Amino acid sequence: MTTLPDRPRTAVLVIDMQNGVVAEAHERDAVIANIATVVDKARAADVPVIWIQHSDDELPHGAESWAYVPELVRRETEPLVHKHYGDSFEATDLESVLAEHAVGHLVVTGAQTDACIRSTLHGAFTRGYDATLVADAHTTEDLSGYGAPTPDLVIAHTNLYWHRQEAPGRRGGTVRTPDVTFA
């Protein structure tokens, strides 16, 4: 139901699954396995997989902390979008990559739930995209020492409120990895 004309396709976003981002992430290995499953399903269905990679002072371009986790391997033919802000659209070429592939629906995976995932979901929605969050394929680190809820609660809350997102001509929602289809 995207509001973007002539954009019937779906794409998977893999956001910031980098060594320095997920080193201490909640259920890291399970989330990586779920993302790998979603990526495999997308590839089998000829659905674009778009990799998003953050860099900043704590994740300098080219550093080991900046690199994607070794369990997730991007194919050379799959687009890579470099970003410096939470929203994967902000000051990047993501919009042009999605337009090139006629994408109007995003399936979102990755990290950090309470930062880049939420920012990108909302950024997509306000730009006219449908956006589905894979409920068991995103994660975050424990920031409860700073007053945030524990990671399991951050993830559960994000899944809860995104499950029923809708706006004129756009739809959000969540799906678990076993239920991801690209029909």
C-alpha cells in the first residue's frame, strides 16, 4: 500500500550489524541467525538486500569495529549504503537505491533497536514507504545503567508499537523470521 507510485517491490534492509555495534547486543547470535535466514529468503526470491553501514568517531570507516559481523556476508551485487546518522535515509543515497529497484516496501532488520532501527522505520514511513519490522531480527545493547529499560523490554516495546503502525496509504507491522515471505 505504499504511497510511492510505481514502487511495487520489497527490499530487505540489514542495518548496522557491525562488530562494534553488536559486540554486547542482546541475543546477538540468535538475531544474526534470524537475519541470515531473512537474507537467504530474500535472495531466493530475487528480493533486493540492502546493507546499511554506520560510521562515526566510535566506528571509524575501515576499522574492525566498523566491519560487518563475519556471520553476515554481503554479496558484491547487493547495494551498500554508508550513513552517519540514525535514520538510514538521512544524507545517504538510500532513497535513490530504493527508487532504482522500484522498492516501496521495506523489511527491516539490524541494530540498534532504540536508535537506528526506530529512526529508519519512522524515516521510511514519513517518506511514503510501507515498513515491516522483523520482530526477532533486531537487537540493542543494554543501556539500563543510563536509565533505559533492559534490551528485552526495548525490543518488545518497539515490536508492540510498530505492529499496528498505519497512516494514509502506508502500513507498518511486524513479522517473525519463520513467517517472512516474499510472495
